[in-house]
Amino acid sequence: MTIFQRLVVALIAVFTTIVIGWSSPATAALPPGNAIKDPYAILRTALPIEQKELREIQYKLEETTELLRGSRWQAINKASSRSLFLLTSRKDQILQSMSNDNKKEAEKIMSTLKISLENLDELASEKDKVSFINERRTSLKKIGQLEALLVGKDFTYQIPEEFKNLPRLLGRATVEINTSKGLMTAIVDGYNAPLTAGAFIDLTLKGFYDGLPFAKAEDFYILQTGDPEGPEAGYIDPETNKERNVPLEIRAPGIKETIYNETFEEMGLYTETPVLPFATFGTLGWAHSSKALDDGSSQFFFFLYEAELNPAGRNLIDGRNAAFGYVVEGSEILNNLNINDQIISIKVLDGADRLQTHA
């Protein structure tokens, strides 16, 4: 090999080392997505409760999602056994956390949950992946029911007096969204977004969204509707003959009061993940203009989640728009919808009684 050839080889080796040294940190620096992407899991975690035994069972079962991907059956079996042990050994503590009105119902749910966890433990031993996933879904649903019983009927975060004339949803509601491409079911969360969820349920009960087209569609980003026919951009209150506006409303973990009309960026919470994050395909978000945070009226959008492009807490929506619910069934319909489609109707299946028209 000539001196020139040796020099070329050496330069290539140095160049390769430099490129690898530069490219690796760039890849490693990409922000990770939110660990919780399942809408039911997000809704369970967002419940305003503090019951460590139930929470531990919930988290143990949810952690098996990652374990299943690696077929780590020994760890899965350990998690399912631990969940069953917690339920049986901490039953009294869980029941003591319930109000007297809910203890009887809680006992019934715990009895069926015990059977489900026993089945889960057996399926983990048999390494039956499909059956395990189905049974785990049943167990987590029952855990969610127990956790919901812990939230008092009179629960609500403090809503500022200036918004006293706005409707509010004190709890959760389930809605059926019928589109020109099929049906979806969504859960709307009034625990963490009472004014936003309240406005949506109020307009739904009025039939406001029925027949409205999708006015904005951006692939892998959002699908928006709620713009009424005519020059108005939102809902006109017949009592005032003015557009009804809903403030930007977001809750952040660790902060007692709900944040109104301020973005996370303005609060210095640059990479914080909201209690209701835009972390899953079909997150419901409330739209406002680029000029103001408090001019959202009736338009809402479905967030078309793309994990790598929009990691929770690091995207352009978390902390700038209010999430108020999640599509829990039929989200695949969103892949087929565009501006040529429309909302046929939205119906409230459960929770209409939790709507208050004003303070």
C-alpha cells in the first residue's frame, strides 16, 4: 500500500469516527414520548384521588404492557401475583377510603376484580399472551370503576368567579360521535377541564355539532370541526346575542389550582406534561385563535398522535391548548376522515346529569 493510499484510509477512519461521534448524541437527544398512551390509562391516572393501594395495583398491571413486548413472563407473573396479593391483603384499607354510600358497590366490584386477577395470574403462568391482554383489560376496567367511586359527588376544583356564567361538567361524560365514516366513543373529562368539557357537552345536548363538516384536516396532526354555518366562528348565546367564549383551561401535575388563560410557556413550564396530555391518537382538544387564548367557543379537534413527531410534553399543543377527553373506541375511523366528511351527530350516552349550566 502506497503512502497516499495509507493517508486516504487514515482520513476515512478519522472522518467515520467524527461522524459517529456527532450523530450518536443527536439521536440520543430526541425527547422520549409519554410512557402512557392508552386513553383509559390516561383517564385513570387523571382521576383526582389518592389511594395508594389501588394506584399500585393499577400501575403494576399497566407496566406489563412493556413486559409483554419482550415476553418477560417471569416479571409478568410477578406483577400479576403482586396485584392479587395487594387486593386481598389491603382490602380493608381500600374499603375504608370509600364513602359509606359507595362501600357496598365497591365490595361487589372488588369481588369480581379478585376473580379477574386470579385468572390473570393463571394466564401469566401459562404464558397465554392474547388471553392475558383481554383479562388485564377487564381487571383495569374494574380498577377504574373503584377509583371513580373515590371521587366525591360534590368534587370540583375551584373555578374563578369571573367564569360563573359558563356551563361546567362536574365529573365525566361518555359521548357517541357519529361521522360519515363511522362511529366513535369518547370520554369527556370534567374533573380536570370542567369549563371546556362543560361547553362541549352543553353544545352537544343542544345538537350544535350535528351536520357540521370537518373544516380543517392536517395529516398526522389534527382534524377540526365545530365551525357553524355563516359568518360566526363559534356559538352565539341567544340570551346575550354574543359569542360565548371559553378560557384556556389546563391542569399541571403538582400545581393545586387550574391554570386559566396562560400557556405553560408563559408559566415557565416548558417541558411539563399536563394532567390531560395530548399523548394518544384521538385526544380531544379545544381550539382557540392565534390572537387570543380565551376566544375558544365551539370548535374542537381530534389530535392525530404521531409518537416520534409529537412526544407528550414536547409538542406544540401541550400547554397551549386544552385537552378535554379521549376517543376510547373506534379511533381507527379518524384515519379515514377528511374535509369531505362531517359529524352526523354527537349523543351523550352518560353524564348529562353532571352538567351545570352555570355556577
